[in-house]
Amino acid sequence: MNKLALKAFFAILRRDIVVTWREFIPFLLQALMQPLFILFIFGKVLPNIGLASGSFASLMLPGIVALSGMIAAMQGVTLPLVLDLGFAREIDDRLLSPLPVWWVPLEKVLFATMRGTVASSVIFPLGRLILGSGYAVRTDRLPILIGMVVLTALVGSTIGLLMGTTIKPEQISLMFTLIFTPLLFTGCTYYPWGALNHIRWFQILVLFNPLTYAAEGLRYSMVPPMNGFVLTTLGLNWILLALGMSVVVMFALGTRTFYKRVVT
Amino acid sequence: MTGMGTPAIAVRNLVKRYSKSKTNAVDGVSFEVSRGEIFGLLGPNGAGKTTTIGVLTTSIVPTEGSAHIYDVDVARDPISVKQRIAVVPQQSNLDRSLKVREILTFHAAYHGVPRKQREALADKLLDELGLGERKNEKVNRYSGGMAQRLMIARALMHEPDVLFLDEPTNNLDPQSRLFLWERIREMNARGLTILLTTHDMDEADKLCNRIAVMDHGKILVNDTPAELKKMIPGGTALEVRASGVRAAEKVEAALAAISGVTKVEPVAEEAEPGTLTWRLYAEAVNNHIGPAAQAVLGEGAEVRDLSVKQPSLEEVFIFLTGRHLR
């Protein structure tokens, strides 16, 4: 029985890979368009006209990596799930496959994590291309970097799971605005957490956003010492704890609501 | 109705109450479907058919009672049940991101069918269901009938033992409907047990070995179509149409005088100008064809038509569930 369930699981995963591979170029465009412009404006234009310092780019790049991975992962789950559970019911065929119901959201999360990881990874060559000499990433923390990229995508996909199972189709655009916008701007993507010292309340507020930890973790593993000055980020332990908790809680809640939506 | 071994479907005292509802959607339903049977579940909207099918297909958890597919408890071991059943829903839930042939091969892959086998079976089924020419398209351009056929092909890809068809020919053109009926009979002839729901009495009558009529969460009757039709009070009737009638009341009296005839009633609508029609009720109307003709001729009128009227399943349905709209 378990062997059969595993076969079903991997067949469903293969289905998602096949479908996305076919749409790979549109997927890349979707994942890259926003970071491309953010990198260009904040990393190139603003420093050039003297509104930001040159090192701003290397502080911001990890934020962009975190943001892209998280958004791509969320989008990989949320929208398909909202439509599927709302009316399309294309997921029924997978629910009738011989595997435990909760493996279906598990597959969604796993696949979206792959999506998010790819979206994060392509930011590196893109950053190098756009920032040119401003591109600076340390390579001595590569294993942590890889781990952070995957973990960020995992956080995004589990948040996406919870959103996808709770949002109704008619609420999509409103919810995207209400959830995405605050998530984007309170996630320490454009500024390091430590620099928020002067706005204490905001510094505390952003701690409730998982993206903050993702961005800080990536900053920890990416930003090289500049002029002998090492950037202080949130502690790696705290980062891992917060991201890990977010994954567990979001996945548990998301799977529970998923189950309630498909089995009554 | 082979009846051998365990039944394909066994439902016992099934109750389903949804959390926010005050009444039971399914209220103590029991029935069995033998292997190789085509079983029809009939009933008005909201009767509990969809909930019953939902329980049998693992998407609804019963509140009380049990449901078994080939002796496997649906609530306890849904995974084993899923491997044995296939579901064709009312509305298309085809995977629109995949090409037609892939819809079949992926479905089979979900059920662990090896690659070679699923590829061959997909081609065979697409040809059988008349979809072979358009197997590399996506389903967006498929008509309702084609989508329905594709969903049936998909259902057969993992060679299930029990097939659930929820209003299979709803909204289909007559050609597609006939084609589907043929296929349903064929699949059944190959040993597949089929449970279908329908509003179409003609469909139920033509396809089903047995029919259960549901209303308000309960099964009202469960029998063969022929037996169900006998439930109408009066049962079968003999219709006599005559022309050249001089005195209608005299003909009626003569018909009523035939021994064994329990009731004669004139039929209001005029089937043909200048003719009158009566309906005779009796225990065995076939025995009264001769005497009825003689009664008409004896009054100097001419017999234009004599026919035995079977009550339709539709009449049985309305008789059991009433005329009010749901």
C-alpha cells in the first residue's frame, strides 16, 4: 500500500514538473520581471544619482533573493489551489489517487519549494548582470546560503498553502493586496533589520513577518565584509527557529484547512 | 444480478449530517449492489444522492452507519477504496494543463499503472471513445460530450471494479447520449459494476438492472424498473381509440361491462380528429383486448387503435416524490 501511495505521490509531482517545464519561459518572466526592475532602480539608478550608497546593492540583493523565492513559491500554491478548491476541481483526480489526502498538499508544498528555489537561484546571475561591479556575494558560507534559499522557498510555499486553502475565488484580488503588500514591505527586503534601531516599534513589528528572517538569513550568508566591517544580522539560531516554526505552523494549519475543504 | 460473493457495494444504515444542518442529508440508507450490476440512484435535487456517492467515493465521512466497497470499509481504508473505484462527475474536472492523452496516462500513473501498459491503454480507450484524432490537444476546445467521454476514458484507465457516474448524460446531445449508453452497457458487460445517478427516467429505465428512488435522505423504493412500474395504482392500462362513435356514454358502459375491468376513463386529449379514447384498467389488461374491440364494434363504432400502456418510470417517480419543485 505504501509503495502504491509513493508511486502516486511521485506521479503527481512529475505532473507538476511537466506542466511547469512546458511553461518555463513564462514562469521565468513572471519570477524575474519584478526583481529585474527593483535591482535596476535600487542597485543601479539610485546609487548613480547619489540617492543611495554603492553598498546598498549588496545589502539589498539578499532581500531580493528572499522575496523572489518566497513569492514564486507562494504563487505556485496559492492561485492554483484557490481556483481548484473553488470551482475547477481539477485536483479531484489527484485526491482520488491511492494516497493519504494530506500527501496532496505535501506534494504541492514540495513542488512550490522547487519553484521558489529556482526563482531565487536565477537572481544571482541576474544580479551579476545588472549590478556589474556592484555585485558582491561572499562564497564562504555557500552551504548556509543553499539551505537558506531552500528554507525561504519552503516558508513561502507553506504560507501559500494556508492562503490557497482559506481564500475564496471571489476574494483573490483583495487578499493579494491585503496580504502581499504588507508582506513585501515589512519583510526587511530593502533594509537590514539592524538598521531599524531608530524605529523601534517597526523593528519589532517586522519580526512577525517570516520574510524578515529569510532576508536576514540570506544577508548573513551573502553579504561580504565591507572595509573590514561585518554586517550584524539577526542571529542564525533565531532565524532558523523562526523559519522552522513558520513552516511547521503554516503547513499544519494549511493541511488542516485543505482536508476540511476536500473531505466533509 | 449475479449475487455471488460479497456485494460490490454495501451501504448499511448510512447517516450523514452536515455540521451546520438541522436535518440529515442522508437519513438511514441501506442498499447493496451486486457485482456486475448497473444500479441507478434516482431522486429530486437535494434527495441525498450526491452525499451518498460522496461517502462511497471517500470525499464525505459518514456520521453513522457504514459503506463498503468489495468488503473494504470506505471510512476506515479510503486508500484501498480509491484504487478500486472510479468517478465520473457531473461537471468536467479534467486537468486543463495537460494534453488529452496525458490526462489518461497521468491518471493511470497516479494509480501505479506501469508506463507501457498505460500508454497502450490510453491509445486503445481514446480510439474506442472516438477521441483518437484529437489526443494531443488540450481540453479547452472540447465540447461537453467529448469532455464526458474523456472523463469516462480516464475512469477506465486504472481498471476499476466499481464506476460511479453522476448524471452521465446530463446536457448531452442525443448522439452523444446514445453513444454513452452503448459504452456503459459495454463496460458493464465486461464485468464493471456501475452506480449511476440520473434525472432521466428513460436513461434509468434503459440502463439499470435495479433502481433506488431517494427523497429527503431516505430510499423510498429499491427494485427493478419493471417492478417499480407496477407500483402505480391501476398498473398497466389498455387504451382503446374509436371513430364513428354515436353515443360515447354507451360505448363507455359497454367497456365497463367487460368482466374484470375495474375502471374506464375517457382520455381528454383528442389524438386524432373525430376519434374518442378510453383507458381501461384491469388486473391483466392483455386478456381484455378482444372483448374491448367487440364492445366498440357492438356499439356500431370503429376501432382505430388498441394499445397496452405501461406506466413510465417518470410516473412512478412523481408518484413517489410528489410534484412540487425543489
